[in-house]
Amino acid sequence: MIKKLDTPLTIEKTQMLKAGEQIELSGTIYTARDAAHKRLVYQLENNKSIPFNLEDNIIYYVGPTPAKEGEVIGSAGPTTSYRMDPYTPKLLELGLKGMIGKGNRSDTVIQSMIKNSAVYFAAVGGAAALLSNCIISSEIIAFDDLGTEAVRRLRVKDLPLIVAIDTFGNNLYESEKANYRKK
């Protein structure tokens, strides 16, 4: 059964999600990859403002391709998440409640997710063109000099995701590996 989930992503919502559940996400999310994460954390550590409020928000680790004529955005598939791990605990402490990417996360990030009641969603890699169909608007809001890695505000409708790691630390990457080995 697929659950419908709308932003903002409150603690009440995160605590109801379980690793392995399929969801369709609708609402506003933000994009940021490695270079943008580095700048966001630098600004926060130097008491400067950042381009969006982290509280109850979601960051999608994506660097979309340029949009074709008449389209909102180009292909928009997830990037490998571990590259954001050095920056993630700081963002979680400041209220970030969800991340979207692909691949496992470090123990440090998972412990921070548990402490801050956050979740990690996996988007299917290799389906970038299909995922972009769920994006109904895209606006660069910061770091436009980073090109595809600029921070964007996206509006999404029924973006298909899987809860990969829940607020209790249940980790689909680990549990499914164990299940596979049992077969």
C-alpha cells in the first residue's frame, strides 16, 4: 500500500513512517548537493542566513539537467547521499526532517536522524526522466553560480519514494541485505 504524504514534514509525520514503506510525496521540497551543503553549513557556522527555513523541510540530493523547451525541469534523479554526510547532522539539529537520495548513510547521520526524528527516503536511481514528471515547479533560490547544483525550491506531486531509514534507525539497506543472505 502506498501512503500519501504532504509537506511540511512534521515530527508527527516522521514518527509514523516505517522503513520499507512506499510513499508518494507532494508539496514543497528543496534541492542541494555537495557544494551547496558546504555553503549552507559554512553560512550557518558563521551566523549568516540560509535561503530557506530548515524546520520541517526536506532536501532532495539532486542536480537536475537543464529543462527542455516547455518543461519545468530536466531529468532529476537522486545522487549518492553519503557525500552529504559530513554536513547532515548540523542541518538535522536545525530542524531538517527529511532527505531524499540513494545509497546508505553513515552511522553518525543515522544517530542524528534518531535524535532529531528525521527520515531518509530513497528515490529510484536510473529513473530521472520519470521522476522529473512529478516536479510541477522549479525555482533557483540560491547559489546559481553552482549551475545544476544550485539550491532550488521544487513543488512536487506524488513523487514516488521509499522510506529507507526511519526515525528509529530501522535501515532498509541493512535489513534487506540480511533478508537476502537468508535466502
